[in-house]
Amino acid sequence: MSLSRPSTVQPQDGDPEGFFDRERDRLVADISTAFEELMTHTNVLNRKLEEVFGVGKEFTTVASLWGKFNALIREQRTDPAPDIGVPGTGGQNFAASVARS
């Protein structure tokens, strides 16, 4: 004794496929198209990110060089320079002599 029975519903207008089968096929095609589009956009984004990362790598050597230059300048600034004053005032600090007067 079989529990399943054959379907007695006939497709309308003699259509061999039912409405749900057509809708399923249409939706699967739409989803497939959307996934292909998503993959294309993802690949474009990936290429752009690789380009940006590559440009960043190009500047690491320049940034390192400027960092070394900055450190060297800071080292030289820590040594106090003798106060030679304003040129043409006899070697005195003109501002200091005006403030004393």
C-alpha cells in the first residue's frame, strides 16, 4: 500500500511547467546574474585596494629617509648654540640689551 498518490492537478492551458517552476527558474537566473555582478565588482575593488597598497609601499622608503633626516635635525637642535646675538650689533643680543635699559 503506497502512501503517495499521483497529482490530479493539471497545469493550466496545457503548460508542461507549473507557475512555481517558472518562477523558480526566473529567480535562480536573477540570483545567478546578481552573483556574477557581485563578483565583478568585488574583483574591481580588490584590484583598486592592491593599487592603493602598492602606492603605500612605494612611499615607505621615502618616509623612512625623511624620518632619519628628522631625527638627525632633532639631535643637532639639542646642542645649545652659543648666543651670538643679532648680526651687526657688535656681537650682543640686541633684544636683551634693549630689555635691560
